[in-house]
Amino acid sequence: MKNELEESNEEILLLRKENEHL
């Protein structure tokens, strides 16, 4: 089972990757 924190953390990491491409 995943924690809400883990899920939000993954989202943040994805957003960071997207920002790096900018």
C-alpha cells in the first residue's frame, strides 16, 4: 500500500523533471 506522502512525493519529482526540461 502506498502512502499519500509517497504519491505526492512522486508527483513532485515528476514536476521537477518537467521543470528541468524548461
